[in-house]
Amino acid sequence: MKKMLALVLALTMMLSMTAALAEDVLPTEDVELTFFCGNGDVKGNEVTETMIANFEAEYPMITINNVTPTASSFSEGLKSLDAVGEFPDLIEARDVPVWARAGKIAEIDPELLTLIKEPTIYNGKCYNVSTNSVLPLGFFYNKAYFTEKGFEEPKTYQEFIDLCQAIKDDGQMSPIVVGAADIWHMGFSWMQWYINYVTTQDADFIKHCYTGEAKWTDDYVANAFTKYADLYLKGYVDEGFMSTSDSQIASFLVTGKAAMFISGSHMVANIQDADPNFEFGWFPLYNEDGSLNSYGGPGLNGWMYSVDCAADEDKLAAAKLWIKFWLRDDNYSYYLTTMTVAPTTDIEITYDNEITNKMIATLSSANTVEQGWNAKWGENEIPSAFRNFAYKVAQEWATGAKTIEQGLQEMQTEWDVEIQDFNPVTGVGLE
């Protein structure tokens, strides 16, 4: 019944968007938009700064004031601004359900939703304009080194472990580099192991944690994160991982300090920037039986704007111009090809590297495809504070500070506390 209702709501919304795009409306006077976005990725920052500069040149009556803090996580930084009454006007879309429930973000103007193919619906409404369909996670690797040593891309999980051991035994470089100094970086490996070994056992694992039918201490969850921790404990990860930032991992690869790292498609550009002549390959992480479970697809990403912005005629006009500007073919193709992500519009885009095309083919051929564990909504949405708690535990597993059993028990205890205030299955915390 819930799925049918969601489908009806989605179709109703799509049918309401049949009118052609209206002519652009300019602000009636000079206007400033406060702007908040993620700042963890070097190439992403470059794209954002370029877009802002070009937008302000095209619309001189609009000033974009980037209020993103440099020293805090996205969610904590946004919460801090909200706490002092300075919630931004225009925000990169993350934690959409959290801010929708808090009444801080507005429904997107239907005119903007005609720009994209499949608007993402939360609770019967659309609060964001999706700007990309995420390509799969996978391992980037030193292609010349693999060729020299006769190493091949693994097609099963055991082949992957054998590859890590062979690189370690060779002694020329670390098998894997991890940028754990940025706690959010832990999510890349976390999500892939979680998809491979948790949601393959129970696609609604989070929902069942809310109902009590599943526990973080269950055997298959322990199996997943035992495999994860073993990468560190067996010496497959460069030992300086806790002091290595996400922005450093491309340099580890191109300078021969590490043979591989797992991350998203945005790292294609980062590697090319680090050394345009460096030869690198990419492979997804297969399961033991050779099945492929992939992270990716469209989600609650892109851009959203605040209710205060929507209530101000000039600010709303400026925010709509920004989103249209971002999705305009010339700007959008720059964003897509630079960040190596797939489009959500009807634009025809050509990627000039084989890695991106391989990622697209991988997503198409995967046995399962799903959003990241912290990017889901509905009954599989996690409490907002739980993600970083789990990543902190993952760091402790990696350093050997906690056993898998200790970490999972702490996660279960934290889960039991957090769901007292937030449980989408029962409706607690949704009002």
C-alpha cells in the first residue's frame, strides 16, 4: 500500500509539471544568497568556485556568499548555522529528510523539476533538484605497476584478498591507501562492505533494526565488518591512514606509495590533476561468488533552498536562476565530465576516458544497485547522528582499539538510544 501511494504521488507530481519552462525572472533589485555546500573534495571545490564566479559574472545583480565552514563536517556545520539563526538560502542537498522535517527547506518549484528526468520524492514532496546519478564505488589502481607485476583485476572477493597479499609481499608499496583523517572518508569502504555483506542478506536491514527483527550484533553483520577490519589488521592499508586526509590519496597513488584506493567516480579528475600522464585502472569489488552489488543511482542530492529563501521573491528568483544555470548544457557538461558523474537531465554527454565508461557499464550490469546506507529515506533512513558514530567505530576497528564484537555492541547500544527520538517505522521523530 505504501509503495502504491508513493507511486501515485510521484505520478501526480509529474503530471503537474507539463507546462513549459517559464521565462527566467530576474530579481527586482540586488540580492545576496547565502550558500552552503560540501567542501571535502578538492575538485568539487574547484567546480563550485568556478560556477559561482561564472554565475556572478552573468548575473551581476546577484552575490553568492559562501558561508560553508572549513573545519567541520557538512551536517555539523549546517546545524551550527541553524542554531544561531543563520540557516543558508541555497544548500547542497544532503540530509534532505532531516531538514524537510525540521521545516527548514522548501518544496522545489515545479518549474525546476521539469529540468530533470526523475525527481526524487520524499514523503510525497520534492525538496531537491537532483544534479547527478551516482556512479559505482570501486578501486582505482596503478596500472603500470599491475602490468609490471602481472597482477590482474580481481573478479571475486578472494581474488581481491590474494591481490592485497601479493602487493604486500612484493614490498614496493602499500596495497591500499585510506584517508581516515577525514572521518567521512571511511564511508567509501564502509558502504561497499555493507552492501556486499549486509543488505545482500537483508535489503531492509535498517528497517528491521527499527523493528527489532535485526541487530547490529547479528552474525552476518559481524562477518561484514570482520572482513573490513582485516584489511587494516593484516597490513593491507598504509599504516599512516589515521593521519592521511582524503585530499592526499591521489598523490599516494601517483607517486607509488600505494597501489590502490577505494572511492567514488569524482576521483578520476583528482588523479588526472595529480599527474596527467599517470596510467590508472579501476575495478568494482565483487562478492565471493563473483556477484556484483553496486552503490549508485539517482538520490536526494543536488540543490535545495530554504523556506525563508522561498518566501523572499528576489531570493527565490536568484535561487531558481542558480539551479537553471547549473543544469544549462554548457555548465552541466563541465560539471558532469569534471566530477565524473552521470546526468539526471536529457543531456547527451560523452566521457573521454575509459574509466568512466567502464563505471557506467558496471552500474548497468550489477546484480543489485542501491543508494549508500546513509542516503536512504523512508523506513530505511538512519538517525542523523548514527553515521559518524559508526565511522568512529570503524576507525577503532582499523587501529585495533576495539574488537568487532565490542564495536558492534557499542553501535547497538547507540542505536537503541537514538531510535528513542527517531524511528520512521513507528513515526517517532517525523513530526
